[in-house]
Amino acid sequence: MEIVLALAIGILTASGLWLIFRPRTFQVILGLSLLSYAVNLFILAAGRLRSDAPPIVGRDPASADPAFYADPLPQALVLTAIVISFATTALLLVVLLASRGLTGTDHVDGEDGET
Amino acid sequence: MDDTRLLLLVLILPFAGSAIAAFLPQRGRDVAASLTGFNALAGAIMIASLYPVVSAGKVARFAIPWIPALDLNLTLRLDGFTWLFAMLVLVIGALVSFYARYYMSPTDPVPRFFAFLQAFMGAMLGIVLSGNLIQIAFFWELTGLFSFLLIGYWHHNQSARDGARMALIVTGAGGVCLLVGLMLLGRAAGSYDVDAVLAARAAIQSDPTYLPALVLILIGAFTKSAQVPFHFWLPHAMAAPTPVSAYLHSATLVKAGIFLLILLWPVLAGTESWFLIVTSVGLATLLVGAWSAIFQQDLKGMLAYSTISHLGLITLLLGLGSPLGAVAAIFHTVNHATFKASLFMAVGIIDRETGTRDLRLLSGLARFMPITATLAMVAAAAMAGVPLLNGFLSKEMFLAEALQAHSGTVIDVALPYLATLASMFSVLYSVRFIHQTFFGPAPSGLPHEPREAPPWIRLPIEILVLACLLVGVLPALTIGPFLATAVGSVLGEHAPEYSLVVWHGFTMPLLMSFVALLGGMALYILFRAKLNAAERPPFIGRLKGRRTFEAVLAAIVRAARALLRWSATKRLQVQLRLVIVAALVVGTLPFLRYGYSRGPAPDTLIDPIFALLWILGGACAVAAAGLAKFHRLVALVLIGGAGLATCISFIWLSAPDLALTQLLVEIVTLVLLLLGLRWLPQRLPDVWPVGNKPVTVGFRRGGDFVIALLGGAGMAALAYAMMTRPLPDTLSRYFVEQAYPGGGGTNVVNVILVDFRGFDTLGEITVLAIVALTVFTLLRRFRPAPESVQMPAQQHRQNAFDDAREGHERGDTLVHYLLVPRAIIQWLFPVILMFAIYLLMRGHDLPGGGFAGGITASIAILLLYIANGTRAVEAALHIEPVRWISAGLLCAGGTGLAAWAFGYPFLTSHSRYLTIPWIGDIPLATALIFDIGVFAVVVGTTVLILIAIAHQSIRAPRAKTPIDGPPATPTGEPA
């Protein structure tokens, strides 16, 4: 499993990096989406891989042993990251629309150079 | 009364008064002036009431701890010396505000003037009363800021703006040096507390950072106190209104440097470097200032250079490092403040009544304004050091000190002669001022006919001149005890014997004084005509401080631009490449050093389905990367595929909360990007025709490809190395163990978000709210590119179809558009909303929570928009997302604040279960109320963003291109 997830993170990162180097704003937005998937998976992996052990404890104090559950801390971090990445995507999209309206191009520098 | 809380009150009063004065109307000048005078007087009375404490040799202290571990507290202290200085600041402040009330023209924005003046007074008191080095630097910068505002008060005047800017830059640059110097000093002393520092003389002087700290602190003090070579800003600051000059350049701003030198004198002075630097700078300033003052034709310019010269004198005295020198320095600081403040005020009156300050135009004013003339003459005589006035006493002390041997260097030999020479210059310009302004024939060609000033405006000068006289005649009875207290607090057991009497017998200093007096008068008689013809001071007149300053500024700007040109690029692609390559290099370095290895933990068994999932997900990602340029919609769908794979991985890896949120966010993001597609340009034809592509483009793309591959490989390798190592014991243990007993919830992730790390979440939803408002604001002024304003091709086809058919109006085709989904969504809407509330309620115990619930609710609204069109929805439903956002923030923040009401820290939560028949246990923690706030913010944010983008399509376009047919395009349909 570890090797599969590591490769998945690698592929998502590589595709995302390629896209954020592109000159068109839409490509950059998609690239950031892919990168955020990669980073979120990476953070989750920092809690190591556990199946069938969601961090939902019982009310009995004896059940509150970290060994029984997947690490909740990275999950809490990723949860906020998901929502924030939505907000930044929205902001980026609007900025790019505004810049496109002002400059007449969707090039990231606001002027058409090479593709 | 010795309540040290008075110190805080003294410090707060001027700032509070400033805030009030700032909002007074134009006609509130009397109120503003009285407020300023009252605050200054009240402060003076409070400080005076603390005199019994300091005269007993104790230090009054008041502290509010802030970060005690870092030695950062609000500490106020008052000892004998700072008592004297605070009284000076407050009493002269009161007199200046009284003077300014009558001086300022009613047409100026006077309340603003008093607001600045009080704030400045507060900042100055802050320096004086500070018991902490960092705090001193803070108030130091505040004085710089408010003096900038005061000097530039007549901001319509170019020279005022220039003078203010120059003062700000010079003293501000000095302030930065001072901050660093004080931090070094604090480190050497082991504490930033002033009293601790003052007790650590040996530790400081033996510390290797003593010299750098000394130099930096001295630069700070010298820039503020206008010492050579930083003195040039002071004459330019004379563009300020005269009351400002009277205050800033007598008792306050320029004395801040002197104050600091005296305050730190016990720990910094006495070394060879101190002696050499401070003495030579002081001596140079004394001579340069006095020499330049002789040749000034502007009265305020003359006073400015005379101030520089007197500041140099005080610095010189401090540099000598002898206790008697320090006594003379403290005494002269007080004397100079009194006579210089009164002189500035007198010059202000002359300027006001005659309309000019040019010495060459003025003449014979004594017969027109006899009282002002008498006052100015007494004050100028004090400045020249005439016996029976206060200036004489401290100048005697100075001359006596100049005769003592201090270091055995050439300075010792030359000092008596140079001191006499400087005194002679001082007499010369004082005599020139008195004789030329007040004696001789009646002036001709003045802008106004001169007349005596009204009595009220003279009152502050009369008080100050009376002080000069009283101190001059009866020093031991007036200033004596206070000076002794001040000296005692600075010098401690080293306080020397000194006598404050007018007559010491025929001594060497007396002889030097008389040589200076007679010599100065003789020089005036010999050279008066030549002085009036002088354009600028001979010898040093060529050293234009201002020109140098401007040249330095220009050079800095040029260098910065050159550096920017050399090192920076405006191209985002280049920047991103650099950032990623730098990250790659930094990330690789540790592996080069320590080698790469997988950890000891065994791999978990590979599930073929999981592998298949990521074969598909990876393919989606790669395909999306390849197609994003020419096939945006396809790329968007493929990205969704990769997102789905991520989402399933979250479930697989025991993160149901994440999977839920990811899935919902995925939907919203998709709709968002689809809405955005409408405004993007048509697919571009390839800029490079086939076979005509420059080689560099291929190189660049190849380079990008390699960087991307390396980055991906690096992340994969890093992730693998991390995952194969066992998990160390982290904070998670605490969260898991305390989630139920401490947080009252069983869903640990949710408890972390709304309880343990609730403050982070509060910050996060604030960010969301800010983003939403930014998006909203950006889109209000949105101007789409002209070609996007055209109707989409699909709508043309629809219209053509409608036109071609009998009995069809345009838009009829759309009536039945999405009819079945519309009906379904209509019915589903309440169900989805209920599901959202369910997710919110159960969040504390089971996967769900405010984020997931909020996005679900906004998806319900979104579906309604998609199915029915923007106009139809908004005719029936009023959603005010901004209200949702503000209500949510208030709710979440209020929950946190409510904890205060019960005496707990911010955001402490309380939890219990409520059992409702039929439904069961409801977790009822205060965290739930917090989560409701999160829910509301998320709903408001998502809906606001999406609606703002959706609305662009139904807005009346602003572009000039005429539009064919109705502009309305119900959102969602073309996409």
C-alpha cells in the first residue's frame, strides 16, 4: 500500500507541477488542484496508513487508546486544508477572470508572450 | 500620595486626549487647546506628587506583565532624573499648548494640530517613563512618527513636506540602529529592564558586544539630537509651525537623544571609545552649530543652529565621562529648554506681528513691542551666558569642566580654547539677534506694521523668562534640590560635590566667560555688515547636508532598482520555476548528506483494488495535465477523476470526515470552475505554426518536464521513506484520550477542529469570509473581455431555432429545459437541507460537522440555481450570504467570548448530552454552537462566491459591442 500511495502522490505532484509552469491561468488553477490533492494525501500519510480504524472513539475511557485508531491530527489538518483550498481556488479563478477582462489575455503575466 | 498607577495615567492621558481632539470639529480649537493644556498640567501635577518618592532616592515602578518570559512587559519607572525630564516635557508642553492656542490661525485645522501635539507629548513621556529598553525604542519611533506629522502640519507647503520627510528618514534610520543597539545592550546585561541594565555596568562593559551596541545606540541618539554629521535635518524642520519648533527643539524631540545618553551614562560612559566618539562628535557639533548660527539670516534658522550647538555642548559634557560633566549636562539640558522655548515663542510673535523673520529686514522693534523685546533679550542673554541668568551657571560649569584633564589626548589641550571660542560665537549670534532685531531705526518695508503682541500669547514667554531669571539669581533655592535629586539618581554614590552659586570668586572659567562676552561683542561690531551679506556660512557652507542626504537617497533608490532589475523578474513562470527548483535543492540536501533509505516498518499488503484505483487516478491526473490547454472541459472532468481517487483513498485510510468533505468540495469546485469557463477566451490556435517553433520553447518545456518529474519523484520518495518508518508518539495521543472526557465528543477530528484547536478554526473561517468578500468585491467591478460578452454559440442556435418555428417566441425552447431535474430538485431541496443539518448535528460524534454540513447546504442552493435559473430563484428566495457570514462569525466568536463570562480562557467549551424522547441523545456542547457558526460562514461563503460568479452572466454588459438578443443567460445552462 505504501508504495502505491507514494507513487500516487508522486504522479499527482508531477502533473500538478507541470501545469503550474504553464502560461495559461486555467492550467495553473488545475495544477494547483492536483498539487493540493498530493499535499493532502501526503499530510494524511504522515499519520501512517490504517484501514478500518476511523478515529471515532467510544464513550468508555478504555476505548480511548490511540493504538486503536488512525491518527486524527493529520486528518484535522487536511480537513481545514480542503476547505481553504476551495477558497483559494475561487479567489484565483476570480482574479484570473478579472485580469483577463482587464488585459484581454489569459496569460499569467497579463501579456501574451510565448505559449 | 505615591500611587505608581499615576504613571500609567500620566502616559495614557495625552493619547486619550489626542484621540478626542482628532475628532473635534474645526471650531473646537478652544476645546482642543484646553484639553491639551489640561492633560499636560494634570500630568505635571501627578508627576509632581510623586516627588517625595524619588527625592528619597527610590524608583517608582509600575509594571503590567505581558510576556514575562521574554522580558517584555509594560514597565514604567520614575527616578530623580526622569522626574525632572518628565516635568520639563509636561510643563513646557502646557505652555506651548497655551501659546499655540493664540498663535495658530483659526483657518488652520487646529484640532488636528492639538491631536498630533498631544500624541507627540505622550510618545515623549513614553520614552522618559519607560522601564524597558524595547519599550524605549517603541516610543522613540512614535516620537519620530508624530514629529513627522507635526513638522509636516502645513502639508500644502513643499518645504514642510520635505523637512518632515527628512526628519523622519534620518531619525527613523537612527531608530533602527537604536533598536538593534538596545537589544545588544539588553543581551549583554541579561535583561531589558532598565533598572537591571543600570545595575549591570561591569557585565556590559566587559561584553564583546559593548562596542557595537555603543556605536548603534550612539547613532540613534545622535540622529535624534541632531549631532554632526546628522544635524542637517533640524534646520529643515523649521518649516513647522513655531509652537512645534518651540516644543520639539527645546524640551522634547531633540532632547530625546540627550535623555538616552544621560539615562545610559552610568553603564556606557567611562570607556575610551565612549570618550573618543562622544566628545569629538559633541565638540564638532558645538563648533559647527555655533559657526553656522552666526551666518543665518532667518531667525528660526539661527535658533535651529544654536540648538544644534547647545546639543553639541551637552553631548560633549557627557562624553567627558566625569561626574561633574554629567551634572553640567543635566543642568544645561533644563536651562537650554527654558531659554530656547521662550526664544522660539518670541520669534513666533515677531514673525506673526511683522510678517517676516529675516534679520536683514528687521530693525528697531523695541519701540513697537517693548515687552516682547525685553523678554526676548533676557532669553537671548541667557543663551549667550550672561551672568545672573540660568545659561551663565551651566556655561560656567562647562568651562570649568573643559579646563580639567580627562584623557591626556589632544582634546584636553585644545578644549579650553575651543570652548571659549564656541562661547564667543554664541555671544556673537545672540548679540546680533538682539541688536539687529530690536535696536536701530524703525524698520521699513515689512509686510505688517509691527505692534505689541496681545498679553495672553506673551504669558508663556513671561513664565519661562521668569524661570531663567530666578534660576540665574537664586539657583540653590529654585532648581537646586531637584537637580540634586536628578544627579543623585544618575550618579548614585559617585555624585560629586558641586556648588550652585552665582559668584565663585575670580576664577579661570569666569575669565573665559568674560573673554567670550567681550570677544563676541567685538566681533559683532567689526563684522556686522559682512554678516548681513553672507549667503551661507564660510568654510563649512559648502557641506550641504541636504544635498548629500538627497544624493544618498537617490543612490539607494538607484541601487534598489538595479538590484531588482538584476535579480527579479515579473514573469510568474520564471518565479515559480525558481521557487520549485530551490525547494527541490533544499529538499535534496539532507539526503545527500545522510543518504536515502526506506524505514524499518514492513509494507502493508497491497490491495489490488487500491492499486487499480490509483492507476486510474494517476492516468486522470496525467491526462488532465496534457489536455488542460486545449480541452478545458475534458481536463476538468479528468481532474474530478483524480479527486475522486483521492476521496476514495481517504475512506480507505480511515478518514471518513475527509472523504465526506472532499467529495462535497469537489462538487462545489467543479461548478465554480464551470461557471468560470464561460469567461475564458476561445481555444487558442497554436502561436507557433508547425515547424516554426523556436528551439528555446522546446528547451523550456523540456526543462519544465524534467523539473516536474524530479519534483514528483522526490515527493514519492519522501512519502515512501516517511510511511515506512514507525509513527512516533505525537500530540494525537492527548487528543484521542481527551476527546470524550475533555471535549464531549467521540469524533476526534471534529473535536480537534471545534474544541482543542478551535482558535485555528476561528481563524480559518475568518479567512473564508475574507476570501468571499474579496471575490464579491472583485466581481462587482468585473469587466469581461469583449469577445466573451457575445452570446455563446449555443444560445445563437437556440434563438435561430425559435425564430425558424411558427408560433415560437425567442426563449420558448428554454421553458422546458431541465424540466424533470427541476421537479426533482424542487422536492429534494428540503431533504438536502435536512441532511446538511443532520451532518452538522452529528458532527461531534460521527463524521460530519460544520464544514461538511455547510457545503451540503450550499449545494442544495446551488442545485436550485442550476435547475431554475438565477432569476427564478432570486424572485422566490432571498438569500443574503453576507448576513450568513457575519452571523456565523459572530456566533463562533461569541461562543469563544462567552467562556470569559464564566471565567475561563477564550473558546473554552462545555459539553453535556441532552436526551430527547424518540430521538435519543443529542450532544449538546458549546462546541456545537461554535460549529453552527462554522456552518453559517461556510454556507455564506460558498453561496456568495458562486452567486457572484453566476450573476456575471445576467448582468447588463458594459462592453461596447452590441449584443444580439436578450443578454439574459440563466446560469448553468450554457455550461
